[in-house]
Amino acid sequence: MEAIKLEIVQDYINQFANQPVYVHLETTNGAYASHFNANAYNVGAYIRNARLTYSQGKIVEHEGSYRVGLKHEIGWIYAEGLTDFEFNENNQLLIAGHDKEGRLMVALQISPEPFSY
């Protein structure tokens, strides 16, 4: 993965608009929080292979990282705290947010085909 380049990621997001895609969205602080701070509260969310068609996608800079929003028929999907991206050989856009130690905190992925398990 490499640091997000806003214009490049926006072009990839636009490439998938108005066609059915599969989305993976994950947030976690997992064991990181409680392992280092007994008072920390663990939170997380995970959805894989949600099939949708979004009409608009947008990436914006937000407080030193990035936010991506996908507008679909009945609402929005968004992820923030994103820092890195990759467009791979399977035509998948992988966007992630890592903390200062390189640990995954958030992931948003878009693919024309379901993600494998």
C-alpha cells in the first residue's frame, strides 16, 4: 500500500460508480485498546461482500487523513481515518487507515467481484 493520493483514489472511486460492486468495510481497535489500556473501550464493525450500486463517491481530506463516502439508493456508506491505498491486479480498490504503529484501524474496499474469504 502507499499513501493516499487524493486525485488517483478519486479516479478509482469514479470508475466503479453506477455499476454493481461489492464492498468490504471494517473498523477495529480490537485488542490494541484493552491490551495497552485496561480502561479503553473496544469497538469494531465488519461487513464483507455487501453488494450495492453507488451513484456518487467522494474522497476528502479530513484532519490529517481522508474520508470516503459512497452515496447509494437509500443512503451513504462512509469511512474516515483512511491513510493508504492500493489498486490490485483483481481490479479491487483497497483503502485502509493505519495508526502510527502501522496497525489497521479501518478498511474500505471496493471490487467488481465478491471478495474471497
